Amino acid sequence: MSTYVLVHGAWHTGAEFEPVAAVIRKAGHEVHTPTIKGNRPGDKKDTGLDEAIQSIVEYLAEKNLKDVVLVGHSYGGMIITGVADRAAERIRRLVYWNAFVPDNGESLNDMVPPQYVGLFDAIHAERGDGSVVLPFPIWREAFINDGDLETAQRAYDVLNPHPLKTFQDKIVLKTNPAEMQIAKSYVNCTEDTALPHGLPWHPRLSQKLGLYRLVQIPGSHELCFTNPQRLAQAFMDAGRD
């Protein structure tokens, strides 16, 4: 049996991964769903990418987790890449679920369409607390397009403001993902339009992993809400030896 650590994306906490974790636990695995610094209740919204990454490095150390299948969703791809660079000895496999794959010196903003960068900067300026929120119409149409309106609204209501600095900061890596001596997988939801299909998750970002296992399944960017059972199986397919 394996140890999975599921690292959420922007605007989320680890709690949103619990329905997925429950399915993986039922299959006999150990599963952790930590919340990244900057998204915990009461966290200041000026958190930077380095602090966010370090919070998960510290979580693995505090729990003394080893031989981990480390899963990252979306923004969580930035986090798990940084964690692998700092704590490779604890990780058996990296699993990116429609996630960003940064090389040294890249930020999340470097990998998204310019209209997103402009939108987030404008929202950030309005809010004035260091955070950015995702407008509901974008969430509804691009992020959770496989769910009905009620599901989309219920999911949106649990999201929290996200520290914009984590999107702007450029990651510092000793080793780029393609050169990391860790097994890697990429889970691609084929109906995910959180990034437009003209600027896709796969293969544009997945190919930056070098050698990797590809698992493709139907679904949106937020399959954790709309079909956690199917997503859990994809993680297990991606994480197996």
C-alpha cells in the first residue's frame, strides 16, 4: 500500500480533496490532504511561493512521511515541483493533475494566458489585501463545466481568496522537473478548459516532465467536486508502481 499526499490548487484547501482521499483510503492506502500556507484560515494573503512550498516540505517532515506519492492540482504543481527539489528523498512519484510544471525561474503567471494575468492584477488592486478571487462566471464555464449550476455554486462557496504573490513569484529550483530522478505522472482531464485548449495543460506543460506516465480521463478542472470516485481511481492509476 502507498502513502498519498494530495496538494490542492489555488483558492482551495485540503478539505476539498477529502472525498477523493476517502476513496483512496478505502482501497487501503494512507492519504494526507494538507492545506498550503496562504490558504489556511486566518493566513495573511501576502504569502509568497517560497513560503507556500516550504509549508508542504515541513508537513512531510513533521509527519515523517516517506516513499510518498505526491499529487498536485493546478497551482499545486508549482508546490510539488518545489517540494521535490527540496525533499526528493521523501518522494516516490510526482503526480500532476492538470497542473503547472515550472522550470527554474518560471512563475505560474508565465504559463497562463495574458488575459488571466491582467484580470488577476485588476482584482488584486481592487481587493487591497494581497489576494485574488476567481469570478463566478469563469469558475462556472471554464473550471467546473461538467457540473450543474447547483454543484458549481456549492463548490464556489467553499473557495477562499488566494495570495496573488504565489502566482507572480518565480520558482527557484536546483533541478528542472525533466531532470529530476523521481518517477512522474500526469493526469489530464480532457474537458478541462481552465486553460484554453489553444494553450493546453497537455502536452504543452506535461512534456516538461521528461519521461512520465500519462493518465487521461473525461472531466473538468474540478473533478474533485463532480466525480471524486473517478478522480481517485486516476490518482491510483498514476501512482501505482
